[in-house]
Amino acid sequence: MSSSLMELQNLYERYVKWVSGNPGSLGDVELTVKWLSYFIAGKINNSSAVSELVYSLSNLLVFANDRIIERAHRKVADDDTQPLERRLKVLLTTLEYCEVFIELSAHKVWGTRGRWFFIVIIQVIKCIGRLVLTLYCSNTNIVQNPPIPVLNRKTVQRVNGTTDNASFRDNPDADGSSIVLKRSGRVMRKVNCSPSLMSRSWKPPSNAADRTPASSNSLQYGGKLFETAELVYIFKPLIHLGCMGRFGSKSWAAYLAALALDGASLRTYYNNRQALSKEQRVELSRRCVSLLLYLLRSPFYERFTQNKITNVLNGIGNNVPLMGTISQMILTYIPHWQETYFYMWST
């Protein structure tokens, strides 16, 4: 038994070493596995569950490999993250990747009631986790979706290549593109981080202290508003599920309630977006783009969008060479995608 464990440990260590040294080849393998899930759909029995299983496993594989690369290329990983915050983000990210597979599996095994039971359980867990992150973790104001995003491996490698520089170690608040001279305190851009001539502004890089928000009063006021907006966004899935249970799964009441909550939360953020960080603005933009999914959600989809999408795809298939087969395949899969993925709580 001990020899088997030793072999498994050695195999894992070799895998970690290979992942750390070959992020480019690893990305090709991960992308191939992810695309495999799309080709499986509709090809075999129970293809929905199998396809979603492959897709979930591919996301979990990327997630695990990102953590390996992160630990290998950073001397101290997550040094500014509390243990509770880290565990909650890992849990929520795992649920985000696996929730559709769990719903489909529950529907196969226990039927419609089992599916809705697991939907409610998953959303309650996600709501509690996001509440803890928002209210008790000082580093989290807007919870990303997923809470731990996919790692930018090129950035990690570039940062790892510059962290051995002594000047960079003397200035840990810098982003790796500049150094601060010891005597004069002047900020100088590194030669290997200079932008191209076409995009160069010829202005010196700003110090970290210069990027501090204007006043603590505005930050405190904005923080309260942001907390309220985030709470509205967090409770939206549960409110939507309650409306669906009361008025039906395809009722306008549930649809409009979710849309109104999304709109109220986003408007609050945008009215005070000057106090947001760059990462928070990116997440805010993603939430705005996700409003387009309401065009594909019931009952708006059946009432307005379905016929227009069908007409567009039929027109492309009839008039564009070699597009007929692709258009028909998309038309075949759209009802399944609309029923499986376009929930109000999936974002």
C-alpha cells in the first residue's frame, strides 16, 4: 500500500513539474478537452449529462493547473487573502463550474423535483458564501463570477521573470513595469516594459501613492452604496426562484423581478464607478454584458427572440455557401441550450 502511495506521489510531482514548465502545451490540451464537450452533445445517449461532465472536468482541470502554476511562479501565493476568503472562493468557483452538471444529474436520477431541490440548495450555498465575502472579507467588494478567475499565465510568467530584480523587491507596490530610485524617489519605467512607439504617451509612470482614491469620506459613502448594490445582486437568484415557485417557471413576474434587481444594482454601481478599482470595473462591465442573456430567457425568448433567431439562421443557411449544415445544427441545439443554460441564476 505504501509503495502505491509513493508511486502516486511521484507521479503527481512529475505532473506538477510538467505543468509548471509547459503552460503553453497545457493550454492546448485544456482547450481540446473543452471543445470535446461541444462535439459530444447530441452524439450519444444521455449526451447532455456526459457533455456537461466533460465541460465541468475541463474547467476544474484548468482551475487546478492554474493553482499549480501560481504556486510555482510566485514565491508567496495569496499572501493578502484570508484563509476563510480563499476557501469560500474555491468552493464558489467549484460550484460555478459544476452546478449545471449537478442539475442535469439530479434530473436524470430523481426527476424534476430532485432537480429543483438541488437548484435551491446550490443557490442558497452560493448566496451564503457571497454574503460572507461581501460583509466580512475586507478585500472583496464586488464578487467576481467565478470568484477565482482564470489565471493569465503570460502575465504570471512575465512577473516571475522580473521579481528577481533587486529594485523590484525594494518596491513591492509596483506592478512590475517600473522601479523607484532610492535617493531621488523618481519613478522610472523599465526598458523591457516600454510600450510601442505608436501607443507611447511619453509620460513617466505614476507611483502607487498617486493612484489612491480621492477621499476617505467618498470611499466610505461609496462602500455603503456598493454593499447595498451587491446585496441586491446576491439575493436576486433566491428572489427569482421564489417568484418562479409562486407564479410559474415562465412567468413575466419572475422575469421582470430579476431584470429590475439587476438594473437597480448596476445603476448604483455606475453612479459611483469612479471609486471602483480596475478589476471591479471589469466585473461591472461583464455584468452589463450579461444583461443580453435576458433576450434568450423565458418568456421573452418564446415571445420575441425565437422567431428572429430562426429567421436569421435560416437566411444564412440558404444564402451563404457551406453554412446550411452549420445553421441547421445550431437550430437543433438552441432549444436545448435555452432550456439548460439560460437561467436567471446562472450569472
